[in-house]
Amino acid sequence: MKFFVDTAEINEIKELAATGLLDGVTTNPTLIAKSGRDFKEVIAEICAAVEGPVSAEVTALDADGMVAEGKKLAKIAKNVTVKVPLTLDGLKACRTLSQAGTMVNVTLCFSANQALLAAKAGATFISPFIGRLDDINIDGMELIREIRQIYDNYDFGTEILAASIRTANHVKEAALIGADVATVPPAVLKGLVKHPLTDKGIESFLADWKKTGQAI
Ligand code: E4P
């Protein structure tokens, strides 16, 4: 499973990139607003810090507008992935941009049929939002399961990018189902390494090692 981090905070991105565990980045207009920075400037900085795909979202609602914005964003760096919403216009823009060789992430996916359409439109990534479905008492993980099955049935190359992840358990479940990528908030990503028994084990090993009086 690939790990993307879901943030526009460059320092967090650099810190995670240094671990060698980061495969890409996703942003959205809310995260850009939160960063308080210029959109294109921050995307350029993230693209320089990370080798993998960096999602930058369009804000136009019509296909032509999305394509025009997508082309501008794609010029920033070769690892820019243009993010378009899951609407008919978004799918139209997805087709045009992907045919022109631009990576496209179709976002705000809440049903298996939407994911099927995105794959047919040539999406590089489909982003089903797990947490937002859970928020309205619909099992977000079931959507990942359905999309996996459909994409496998027809050998679609579109990668399932599990999004709106809120917990470590979301990551585990998405990995068990076979999502290709998980985009995870920095705190959740860093939390994946933690286990109290690991800390306890280190503590007792070090205490015993000290008794030997040796150095490595
Ligand atoms: C994905 O690309 C989105 O930016 C993100 O995962 C949305 O998560 P949220 O529902 O926690 O805002």
C-alpha cells in the first residue's frame, strides 16, 4: 500500500518525506486555506519536496474551466495530479486531462457507481471518502470493498486512494481490503508506528543491556 499525506503544511511533509515512507501528497481547498499560503507557490514547494504524485484541486465547476485550471496546475511540476470533483463535468475534464498525459485524481467519491464512471473516464486515482460516510452512519469501508471488487472484475488500472481517513483502524481496514493508496492526516500517519508494548520492550531491553556494561 502506498502512503500519501493529506496536508498542505510543508514542514510536516518534509518531516515525513525524510522517513522514506511517503509516496505522495493530497491537498484540497480547505487544506490550502488552512495553510494560509499562495496555492501555486505551496504546490510547487510540495512537488519539490516529494517525488510522488501531489494532488492539487481545481475549483471551476464546468469541464472547460476545470481543464483550463488543470493545465495551469500541471505546468507547476511533472508530479502534479489534478484533482477534479465527481460530477459529469469532472469526468469530462478527467478524460481530457488524462488523454493529454496528466495524472487525475477524481475526488469526493461516495458510491461504487461513481467510482466505476471515474475508472471509465481514465482516472489515475479515485478518492472514496471513508470518514465522511462514517459521519453519516454509512460504512465507508464497505465502499472501498465494493470498488475493489468492481475494479478487479474489469481490470481497471485506476488506483483506489482511500481518503477522509480519520483513524489507524481505517488504514488497517483499507489495507486488508486492498486499497492501493491511503491518504492520511500527518498525526494519524505518525501514530501508525506506535505500540505501548514496543516502548515497554525497548525500555526493558535497554535496562538489561546496561547491566552487561558493554558498548556496540
Ligand atoms: C482527500 O484527498 C481529501 O483531501 C481528504 O482525505 C478529506 O478528508 P476529510 O474528510 O477529513 O476532510
